[in-house]
Amino acid sequence: MPSKKSSRADQSALRFQVSGLMAGVDEAGRGPLAGPVVAAAVILDELKPIRGLNDSKKLTVKRRDALFDEIRARALCFSIAQASVHEIDQINILQATLLAMRRAVEGLRLVPKLVLVDGNRLPTLAMQAEAIVKGDALVPAISAASILAKVHRDRLCAEMHERYPIYGFDKHKGYGTAQHMAALQAHGPADCHRMTFAPVARSVQCS
């Protein structure tokens, strides 16, 4: 098995050796107890640089929203896709995440030569791809994808809150906070909850 050091060197070499369009890919929503997992793919335009790209978790809500609009306006192309709660329960969260990533790449208007994915796992793709740990803080295109995925999913959570206000999705975005767990215990899960996730399954057994 290659060392982490050699793997990183290979990644760096590959990014310089492959000519053509490069897409960055990231996801949002692997950990929450409810809602879909969302992925985004972005091909940036080198002639239209975007300042302030970073891991979406390190940005304020206001800055993320502003960058969301700027990325959509200035990128060569982008695609946002998701895997549903039903798919998460059917094939598990890891496979659903990879599925959402593949859908995002396949939804791009332009076909990249290389896809750089945040993390250490890759979806099955028709083109060369590399996984980059902490890529959302290292590669601008992955940073852009993380912002699109995060903002899009947060907005889906706002819609979920309108349908099910008792859970507080507008605040915790589906994560297992004390407020969310108390609501699950009191009311049981809604159809937007991931039934195979242990805290949700326990709330069914206790109801």
C-alpha cells in the first residue's frame, strides 16, 4: 500500500500532467439524521477568479450565500445533485453520497478531463478522478463545490422546517442536537428522517 506521502505526491503530479477542464466535487449532509445528501460539481473559469473561496464550514452564512450566487454566475459550469432519504436507507449513506457525487459530475454541461473529490473515497466516474483529503480547503474548485452543496442543502432544510416545524430543521439542519433528539422522542420521525440511522431507529422503538 502506498504511503500517504507518496499518494499526495501522485495527486499533485496528476493535477499538473492532465490537460483540460478540471472539476471539483464535494458533498453536504452525510451526518444529519434527516434530509437528502447533496453533492455539487464545479468547473471554475480561470479568467473569472472568485475571491474568498474556502471550506464552506469556515465561512459565515452571509458570505456563503454571496459566494453561492457568485459561483453560479462566474463558473464555467456547475451541477448540484442529491440522493434521497429513501436511497440513503436503501444503500447506506456512503453509497448514497457517492451516488450524489456521480450525479453531480454527470450533470455538468461540460465534460471535465479530471475530477478532484474532497475526502478519501471516489464515486465511479467515466473520467480520471482523484480524492484529496481536506480538498475543500486546498483546491478552489472543491471549495466552490462545498459552498454550493452546503447552501443548497441548508435551503432544503428550511423547506423541511416549513413542513415539519416541530423538529427545528431551520436551526440544526437535521443534525442530532438536543433539540432534535427531544423532538424525535416526543413526536417520532417524519418521512424526511433517515430510518436506518440509529437515533431515528431508537425513537421508533421508544414511541
